[in-house]
Amino acid sequence: MTLIINNDDVSDLLTMADTIEVLEESYLNLARREAVCRPRIDIRIPTSDPAKNYQFGSMEGGATTGYFAVRMKSDIIFETNYNGVVTQEKYCVEPGRYCGLIFLTSTENAEPLAFINDGILQHMRVAGDGGIGVKYMAREDAEVIGMLGSGGMARSHMQAFTHVRNIKKLQVFSPTKENREAFGREVAARYNIEVQVCDNPEDVYKGAHIVAALTDSAVPVLDGTLLEPGAHVVNIGGSGVPDAETMKRADVYLRFGDAPAPIGHPEMALEDEYLGWEARPDVAKHGDGRWGKTGHGAATLPGRRVSLGDLADGSALGRESGDQITWSERGNLQGAQFYAVAGRVYEIAKREGRGYEIPTDLFLQDIRD
């Protein structure tokens, strides 16, 4: 039987400890060439509304450990301006509804194993990356978080940060006062830590050992001039990269790795996180891959970049002093995330009897494709 696993199931079954464990294993398997993935690919098509466009995004990967997965998203993309901040918005069918699916298969017999809603899993895998970055690059005594953002990514990153460090205080700012205050009360109650809700974004940097920008802004929101010595930076949204001053001040940059080139085409090795194709390419569009990124900070930080593989085999040390400023991010390895995390969710769902079963025969045929 093939399972349909919804967000409620994933929320009940998947822990941050599981997420970080399987992500780290997946990245190290990539370094060992026991796993493979490709960069994300987006297809963008204009709609009848010139302010919106359709975007289909997909990423895929698998490993000799037994699973392969494709993650697919079908979105209408547009931008809005709230209190002077440009944000990217999306929906499927109507605002507030979304379509993101993970198709999990077996690499042993090619069996379709599961279709999984990607909403909760998406937040967990991104936050898991933040946790891995903090685990390897933040100071061992890091206990104060400075956070920009108070939405879903902020909540999942709190799970990750508190899993890998003994966090004692959160300083948080987001543009809407009601949202940041509600988030502050929630965090204080859940983690029993001190929370300072800031009225100005610059206040989150004061004394922060971990600075996390977790927003849906279409432009960078970090201010590297405010980073204090020893800070570790995590950045989600804001064009995908920190501001220029943060990148200038970063002493060590941990990029988990890069998707390998296709066999026989080494010239196609790319550091880009997104590859995009468009109908009517001369027409302006919105989308996750339209920020002009060419491999994040890899080319910008020569001599300062290390990978998880480097740290694992001892060829690099990562952070070497408590005063260094560090930054971590995944690289173009999204496909390697989804087979790993979806595989763990599937295993737990099978064990716990969760998910909706449908006959696998519905997906099989006797005509060779």
C-alpha cells in the first residue's frame, strides 16, 4: 500500500532531533558520493494578471540508503509592500491555500511509497539546517538569540536552536507589534527562557550569539554593521543571502555542500540554488530564484568557505575563536533533504500506523513507459 501522509501526521511524528540527524547524514552521504541530488528548478509562466505569475518548482534526490524523493510546488507568485517592507507572497487556487507535495519511492524496487504534504516538513528541514549550522559554527556557550521574524520559520528555528545549544534568552523583532508580542509570550512559555520583544530591529543584535533573519522579505533584512564579535548568522529569505556587510565581516562561511555535476558534464557543476526557465522571458516576473544569486557567498568569500565534508574529515576546523563571526547555509542541496526527511517520516508512519493507505496498484501499469 502507498501512504498519503498529511501535515497533521508529520507534525505528530517528526521531531527536530530526527530532522537534524537525517539531514546531517544525507549531507555527509553526498560528500561520500553515496547520495545524489540536483539543484532546484523553477518554471515560470505569466498569468492573465500582470502582477502575478505561475511558478512550478521541483527538486529531487536519493541515496543508497534506500529512498528517492521529488518535492513539487505549484504556486501563484506576487509581491506586496507592508510598512515599507517588500514581501513575496504565494497561493494555490486561492489565498491561504498551498500545494506542495513530496513523492517518495524505494530505490530497491522502485515502489511508490508515499505522497506527503510538504508544509510542516518544509519548515522542519529549513530549521534543521539552521540547527546544523549552529551546532558546528556557533560558540559552544551561545545562549542568546537575536531574531528578525516571528512567523512559522521563527517557531521551527527555535526548536532547532534549543536542540543544539542551551538557549537562555531570545530578542525578537518583526514589523507587526501584535505578532512579535504573541510570539514572545509563546516562546517564553514553551522554552522557559527570557524573552525581550524589541520595538526596533537594531536591538536584536545587542549581545546576541546567534543572529537569525527568518522572514519572507524579498530584500535583505540583516544589518552586518550591528553584528557583535562571536556572532553566528542564519539567514532565510531576504533574497537568500545576507547583506553585503555581513558577508564582508564573516570570518568563516559554512556551506554544507554542492549538488554534483551530471555524469560526463563537469562543466555543468553549479553553485546556484535555483535554475529557472520562463515563458515570455522578457516579461517581468516574481519568484524564488529571481534574486540574481550565483552560488550565494561561495565566490564572494574566497578562502573563508568550508563544507560539512571538510569538517568531518578534518581538513578544515570551522570556527577557531570565540570572536569570529560565522555564517552557515545549506547550498543547493534541497533534493538531498527531502528524501532523507520524508524517508524518516514514512518509517515512523508505518510503525505507528499513521497515514491514509491507497492501493499501490493504482500507480502501476502493464504498458512499458
